[in-house]
Amino acid sequence: MTSPRKPAASAALLLGSLLVTAGRADALDLNGAWASDASQCAKVFVREGGKLGFTEMSDVYGGGFIIDGDQITGKFARCKIKTRKDNGPKVNLIAACATDIMLSSVQFSVKELDANSIARLFPEMEDMEIRYQRCPSQ
């Protein structure tokens, strides 16, 4: 005979998992390649061997970065996102970054402008921002 507590516990567990999933649906999706000018995506990014990377002269065309899960890759640095806090259209990230010569902890703040545009904010410089557009999948 089944205990009446088991269906109630199962229902509570299912509801809890649905709420967690629903909460994540509102989070800003940062995955993909981001360039300062979407019309330059083909000059900034290249796909070699199934992996997305940077062209030799990517910085000449405005540059950009690639986010894949908890990894942020720039032309000269690789970062691992340690903390992410979504606050409406703004996302604050703290990442551990490495270049060829040093390791550092970096704070990134971005604001969603629309589904394919973000602005990187610089809290210490109120009026400064850099806009990026998501590149189409290659």
C-alpha cells in the first residue's frame, strides 16, 4: 500500500524543480560570439575544426568575446565565471581570468539591450559602456 505522503512529496519535488527551471528561463542568455559590430562578425571570428576562435586581425575590426557556459574567451585572455548574479536586465559576473603573463579576478557588468545586444557597464565610470551584438551562428 502506498503512503499518502509519497504522492505529496513527489508533487512538492516536481513543483520545486519546475520553479527552479522557470526561474532560469528569465536569465539573460550570454552564450555565443559577441562583436562590437555585428556586420564585422566574419572578420572577428572564424570556425576551425568545429571550434570558434578569433581571426588573426580580429582586433582591427572591433574585437569581441565568446561565452560558452562558464567560459569567457577573448583574443588574449580566458576567463572562468565564478559568480553570476542576474538583476533584471543587468548581469554581474566575477571571473577568474588568465593571460599569457598574469592571473586576475575581474568583475563584469552587462545590461541587456535586446535579445541580441548587450552593453558592458563600468560601475566606476558611470557614463561609459561598450556595446556588443551577438553574431549569428557560423
